[in-house]
Amino acid sequence: MTRPILDDSSDPLKELLKGYRLRAGLTQEELSEKSGVSVRAISDMERGTAKSPQRRTIESLAPPLALTDEELAQLQKVAKQARTRPATTSGTTSSPAPSPGLHDPLLLGMLPPDLNDFTGRERALDELSAITAELGGAGSRSGRYVVLSGPPGTGKTSLAVRAARDLAAEFPDGCHFLKLRGMSTQPNQPTEVLHPLLRSLGINATQIPAELEQRASLCRSLLQDRRSMIVLDDAADEAQVRELLVGGLRCLTVITSRYLLVGLQGVQRISLDVLDDDDAIALLSSIIGSARVSQERAAASELVELCGRLPLAIRIVGNRLASRPVWPLSHLIGQLRDQGRRLTALTAGDLDVRSVFDLSYRQLSPNARKVFRRLSLVPAADFSAGAAMALIDAPEEDDAAILLEELADASLLQPSQPYGRYQFHDLLRVFAGERLAQEETPEAVAEAEDRLVGWLMHTATAAGCYFAPTDGVVVPPTATRSFSDHRGAGRWLEEEAQNWLAAVRRSFERGDHQQVLDLAAVMHWYAELGGTETTWDLLDVAVGSAVATDNRFYEAVHRHYLSWVRRSQMGLDTQDALELSQRAIDDAVARGNPQHEAWARTYLANTQLMSGLPVDYPEAMSEAMRLFEQADYPLGSNLTRFMLAGYLHEIGKLEEAAEEFAVSLEYFRHPYGGRKTPSDDINYANLLLRSSHNLAALDQVDRALGQLDLALELFERHGGTMGRARTLQASGQFLRQKGDLQNAHSKLAEALDLFERAGLPQSQAETLGEMADVSDLLRDPVAARRERERALALCDRVDPAEAAKLRKNLTEQLNAS
């Protein structure tokens, strides 16, 4: 393989890279597409303006360039040599000759030492390189200003120093590093900062003006025609920075700060987060050696995760391990797993994560500090202004939102998705918990937690009420900006799921059982629209609350809901389930509550039916409907009629089933009171779906498909994932019955995708079996075998009894093919 020829006067990196690219027959654009490295970065390297790309950048270029190991090593060596060249400091040929003074100008504003083990941040370095390339371009009226922000410990200063050294050749007039001491109790004033800058630009100390404006003006005049880089490190706020933006047209100013400095105009922003997994491991490897990491790879991964992938924390852990080579990596894991000891363990010499966090914490307003501490009580990873409002007992969410923004501006919180939510970095949450324990009394903490739990329970109940059918449920008033209709309520329930479920459990532990039962009473309707495992976990807790209060009716109700969705009796044998339903009936009769009695009778009849016990199901459902009518509760009556119609369909009485379906469909088409809720629509869609099976059995396939189209529209309107899946599955079955095989297979494939997203292996296996049957009819035996093999592999995740039936059928068909 031919190697590019270098002469002594050439730039080794640019000549090598361009030669390898031309040899590979690639344009810069093609190389960018194949490697993932930007066209600008490739162009900068080939022009010699970017002389020291990162190791990972070079490695990304190697495959499309078809480099040998020797060529890759040579390219990496050239890049590394460029990175280790010292950056040019101030005091160059274009600067005035230094005058005698107290300090040599060459020693003022020098860069701090670079880190040999600096790792990652390629994207940020590429951004700074791209910004540098635009300096002095057409239309430019000023230099470039970049705010480099991020949480404490993310390595902002280290990145600025590495960028200054990497870009040194682009700034022949030097780099000026100025400490602003923003996190100290007495940050440097702009006047103080400009003094060493002017000295480094060659001005004698006796000639430096006293006034800020004059110093700034003199700096601008001196930097007007220079190509320099200025690093303003550790800025406190916008006011400190504004008078320091003195760079000329060809100057780059990088401002590092824990604050976002949102008040600065005309700046570009680069936000640092924690390292990704690979870079975090690479940083640890660079400190303690790759051999130790390779020997304990799992421990290394856990170690960096316990450090929250925060560069400072990883460096501290690495330094401790490097100084104790006989320690296994797992030695520190035990200390770090204990949240109470984690920050103490993250100390090495004068490096201390807790102290770094404390500097930012002490800069906050008193109310922001209180919010910061108390947010550690939120159970889930993220939270909204509503939670903060409850924790500090603020009058409005807007008051809490202002404090959350203060914390985000200080990089002590991170904005989360969706908009309006926030989250902690892992170690900052631990620090917040420490501050809470040390600065607040147990009574104050308990009161804050009680308010949070109360707000979550009250708001979740209000949100659940939006999904109740038209039966007189009134949504309780709730002070929240989060929702005002069923769509907003659904989003809130999904986003806050882990928080409100934790509040449910806390309420149960405290004995607030009625609060749990009130929430459960409305949430089962929400569950019908695609409830998650969180919803069913709530009903588990509700069963416990019903037992604790000896509420037999609600115990039966919630056990029935759970058995319905999970196809089990939730730990009850058949006899216990029957006795529970009968006790619920007796309790309702004693209380004179016909509505509760009617529901209990449907539970009893369904338990008998599912258990294979003799039952006069039509008579039981008729009695339940009579009781619902007595209670003036048409919803219950029509849902019971729906159950009866399904039973009649199953036993083959199709005409009778069609009559019952028609009555229920008419009710849900125009529900009681005229007002339609999402739950009304979902009930209507479920009826359409069940009725369509009856129509198809009556050989009225076109009518059945028409009903399915309407059902699918309703499920899609309200986000009913399971309903959509069942409807698409039925469409595939009926299209097959009609002979439209291609469309039948497509509908079944759509249903399979939704069942996979929902994590339902039995439904996936059944649908794959149906797809295989259609593939047989399409004379595609390869697809049919593949689909049956996929279905067979899913049987290990299915209920054993159902799995045995599926396996038998699938195996017979595979053997026959």
C-alpha cells in the first residue's frame, strides 16, 4: 500500500490525512459521511488549521481510509505530538515591547497545566474549532464569544485549557487566561481582571489607567488587530463578564461558568454534561491503567456509574486507586453504594466533590437553597414546578418555577423532557439530601414530605377523574398548570407515574386508606385507555387498603380488576374468590346499595364462568342490570349488557348477541347526559370491536370491518394502545376471511408491532401464528416457518398452560411444513 510522501517543510498531519483520503478515492464529504467526522473538521485538518485532533477522531477516520495498523499508529503519533506542543502565551511580535515592571508580561495570564489524561469532549472541541475557523469572516463585526457552562465537576476549565492548547497555532498573538473567581466569597472585579491582561499585552504597570472604562477601552485598542484567545475562567454573573468582552475581530473569548449567563447577548453556548459510558471508562483507564480496568470491567462500569460519570468524581476515584495499586476496584464500590458515605468517599487529597458542590450551593438565594434541599425528597428522577410548590408551600407554581430556573441557571438542576420538568445529577441529589438532613429539623422534613404526598395524591385523583365515563363524576379543583383536559391529565399521569405511585405507597404506610381507595376508584378507567404496570401496582395497594378498612366491596372490586387484566385471581383460589364476591353482595345488601350489589353480582358470575363452574350467566347479568336500573346507573347496566352479549357470542347464540350488542352500542353512541368523555369513547370502541367478531361470525364481514375502522379511529384519538392492537389483529383476521391476504398480513404485522411495544408475549405469539397461516395461503413457506419459529421462541415467556397449547399447535405445523 502506497504511503503519502512527506518533506521536511510540510505539515505532517495535513499531508498524511489528505494523502490517505486521495488514495482511498474519497471526497471530504464522502469521508465525513462514512466516518461521522464533520466536513469542517476534515477540512480544517487538511488545511492545517486544526493540527491536533482527538484520538477518537483519528480512529473514526481509519476504517473508511482503509488504514493499516502502522498507518493508524503514525497518524495518531503525529496528532499526539501536536497536542503536546506548548500553547503560545501572550507577548508576541505584534504586541508592544514589554516595559520593565514588577512582573514579566510573559508570565501573566499563562494557561494552567493541561491534563495528560484529558478524555472525551470531542464534540465541544470540534465546535470551538469550527467557531475559530469563522473568526474575521465576511460580515463579522466582532470577535466570537462562547459561554462554556455545566454543573460543578464537569471539567469546564480543563476543556477550555485543552482547547487553548489545541488551537494555539490559530492564535499567534497568544492566549490570555484570566481567573474571575466567581465561586469565591469575593469574586474578582472587572477592573482587577483587566490589570493583568494589560500587563500581559505589554503595558507598564505605571501606565495602566485606574478607571474600568479606560482599561477596557485600552484593551480593545490593543486587541483590535490581534488574533488572540481569551479565557475568562469561573465567571460569577453577567455583570462581571460584560466589561471583559474586549476581544477584537479575530479574537475568541471563552467564558467558563457554572451559570448559564442567560443575560449575555451575542454569545454562542456550549453546555457540558457528564461523560458518556465509553469516555467515563476511558478516563478511569487513563488514570489507573487499562490493565486494571480490563481485569475488573464490570466493577469499573459500576464504579463510574456510582460517580455519576462526573469527571471530577472519576478523577478522585482514579487517584485513590492509582495511589493504592493493590486495591481491587471493587474495594471502593461498597463505600460508594452507601449514599450516606458516597461524597465522603469521593475525596482524594485536596480534591473534594462535596466542597465543589457547596461553593455553588452557597451562592443561591435562601428560598432556592430550600427548594434544592427538599427536592431530594421527590421519589422519581425528575419533577415539575408543582412538586417544588408543595415542598416549600409556595402560593403558586409560578413562584416555584422561578426558583427552579435559578437552580438550572446555576447548573444545579438540569432541564428534562418534556418541557417544564427538571432532574438532578446523581451526586447532586446525594448532596441535596445531605444538606436537608443537616439544615432542617425532622419535623420540617416530615411536613414537606406530607405536602408533597398530598399534592401528588390530590392531583392524580383529579387527573384520573378526566377519564371517568359520563356518570356524574366531578373533577375536584386542583391548583396546577399541568393540565386542564383529559389529554393534559393523561400526560401528567404518565410523566409523574413513579412519583404518584410512591405517594400511594406512602399513603398506605401512613394509614391514609381512604385516599388510596379514592384514587383507585377513578384510575381503573384511566387503565382502560392503556394503563401501565404502574396502574396495576396502584390497584394492588388498593386491595391492601380495602382489607385494612374491612371494605369488602372495594376489596372485591380491585381484586376483580386485577384478575381481569392479569388473568389470575391475584393469589386467591376459586373458593376464596367466590366467598369474597358473596361477602361483597351481602355487605351491599346490608347497606342498601343496589349499585354496589350489582357490581358484586357481575364479579361473582364472571368468577364462576372463568372457573368453569355452573352458572346461569344470562340470569345473573339480568339481575345485575335490574339493580343498576334501580340505582339509576345506566353506565353499569350497559356495561353488564356488553358482558352478556359477549357470553352469548361465545356460546354461539349469535343473533341474540347481536341484539344485545345493538342496545349497548346505541347507549355509548349517545351516552347518558350527552357529554362524552374519553372513557365513553373507549367503551364504545371496545363494544365495536367485540360486536365486529359477532358480525364476522354471522358472515357480515364488510359490516365488521366498518365497525373496526371506527373503533381504530377512537382508540387512536385517545391513545388506547391495547385497543389499537386488538382492532388491527381483528382486521387481519376478517380480511383473511374475506380473501384479502396481503392486507390481512399487513394488519397483523401492525398489531404485532404494538403487542411488542406493550411487552405481551402471548399476544405476540398468537399473532405470529396467525401471520404464518396467512403466509401459507400466500404460498410463502419461508416466511411462515420464520414466523412460527419466532412464535415458538416466545412461549417460554407465556403462562405455562397457554404455552403448552401454543407449542403443540406450532410444533405440529412446523413438522408438517
